[in-house]
Amino acid sequence: MIVLLVACLPTFWLQIAPWFNLDYTYRLNAPLIEQKYPISIGNPSSTIFVDAVMRDNIVSFSKMLSSVNFAQGTPLLDLTGDSVGLVYAAAGKPVGVAWLFGGYPGSEKAFEYLIDSIDEAVLKNSWLITSNDNPRHIKNWQASWLRKLGGLNHQPVGTVCLRWPYVWGNPPDKNCYEITLWKPSNLQ
């Protein structure tokens, strides 16, 4: 019984710590008490409360989307590896999945499996979000894309730097990672 208690204590503490310490953030960049800035995202629109830096990230991302005429409901594939919620924030239509886990053994194979299960016309008309400096990005996505479609029919149209979505494992020399938005070449 004591062994079980000792084994469970760390995970139990992770669950109850936020109740007693509003500055405790387990992987979040800011305490819950700082998540006080309302912002509307998605389609249909939902209001969420975020910290000031996340609000600025969402506003920058939204401005980039507007500047290249990204429309709500447009197919959007997130290959950044850990930008949970970008497709939703863009009010885009997820292609295959809302978000791909990156940085794990098998992440690239999961991406290959995903695009093999999606119709070529859908892929050719989908916008993409990628990252080269995020350690969890889907690596070699271009090679898989070329294998499936025979060519890269997309062009980069915007870039924005976003704060890391968590507080552990980030490169110490950067406080943000760059994402690139790719538009299908057949759209003007």
C-alpha cells in the first residue's frame, strides 16, 4: 500500500497543484490567472480566454491569414507538429485530421498514411501550415508530397513567429518558432 501511494503521489500532485497555486502552469506559458484576454476564434466563433502573448500570437496569425485572403472553411493541413488549434483558430476545415503529432517515432509515417488516404484533388486544393525550426515539425513532408502528387503545387505566402505552446523542451536561443502558410498555386 505504501509503495502504491509513493508511486502515485507525483501524478496526484500534478492534478491538484493548480487548485492551490494559481501561478502553477504545468506546461502552460502563463498561469491560469493571466488567461484573462477574450478572443474569438473558429467557425462558428467561440470566445476563449488566453494570456496577452497568446492573444498577440492569434492576432498576428489572423492578420497573416487575412492578408492572403484565406477564407473560413478552406481546407487546411497543419504540419507544424505541435501547433494545436491553428486550424481551428483559422476557421479552416481540417484535412484528414485537425493536427498531426510531430517529433515522435512514426510521425512521418503517420503523415504518409494520412496523405495516402486523402484524394489528390483535396490535397492540391488544401492550404498548408509548416515549420522548419520547430523540433516537432513533420520532417521531409515535401518528399512525401512529391511522391503522392508528383510535384509541389503550393507556394509560401506568409510567415509568422509564434511563442512556443509549452514551457519545456524549447531551444534556449529562441522564444518563438516560425510557421509558414502555403497556398495552392491554382488559387489566385
